Amino acid sequence: MGTIDTEGEVYKCQHCGNVSVANLVADTDEEKLTSTDAQSANSPELADVLRDVFGISETGLNICVQLMEEGESTAGDLAKHLDMDRSTVSRQLNHLTDLGLLEKRQRLLSDGGYVHVFTPVDVEEVRQRLTVGLHAWMDDALELVEDINREKVKALARADQSEREKTDIYWDT
């Protein structure tokens, strides 16, 4: 038993038929796995992954890029620089902070009170956090696919022969 570390290659278990991406395979019997030809339906763009997996909008991405260029800023300063509504910028900054892409701290003002200052997190740390988040999302997506398979089996078990012929159009049996 060992770990396959060929990143990005897809493997299928000869014993159970399960499919896994190589860098997700942990302590498995390598002799039962065979490489499988797999292609993505559409190769994702980074902006699509950030939007679909992490909920980062184009606006949020623009704010994040601007903040990386500036190093640190407040919502008000970013809003002025990007010609956006301050409340929109604040919501996006808080979302990016919740994802762990930015850090937020308070700066005391000389007149009293404080302002939130946002700074980007180290790029390597962001990459690691996004990778972990993507794997978690992928686990959830794979579970949805498995749910479809379970529902298919249940539906086929309930169907009489004439109904089963109708379902063959949609499902291989």
C-alpha cells in the first residue's frame, strides 16, 4: 500500500470502479488502480473557479487585485480609487477576509475612533487555502454525483419494464 503522487492524473479502481484524482488518493492498493483517460467538460478559467467555488465576484477580484498592488488600504480609499460605492467595497472586503485571502485590523484615528485596514495574505498561504477549499468543494460535488447514482438505482428498481425502457434514453443500464 502506498500513495500515488502523480498530480492531476485520473485513476479508476479495477475492483470497485471508483474514480479518483491522483493527488487525492491516499493509502490505496496501487495494483488495483489503472490510469483512465479523462477530460474536463470545459477547462476552467481562474476567475470562473474563484466565482463558482469561492463566491468571489468580478468586483471582489478587482478589489483584491487592487489591494495586492497597494499593500494595504481601507474600504473608503479603495472605493475612491476604484470609483465604487463604499458599502459594496466593504462587503467584498469582508467576504475576502472570511475566505482568508485578506487580513483586517483596526487603526486608531488621531481624532478618536478607528478605521479597518485590509492587507493581502501571503501568496503561498492564499494558494494553500484555496487548494484546501477547492478540494472540499470537489468532495461535495463528488457526493452530489454519487447521490445521482444512488437515485438512479432506486428509480430503476421501482420502474417496471416499460418505464425502464423510457429511462434507457437518459441512463445506461
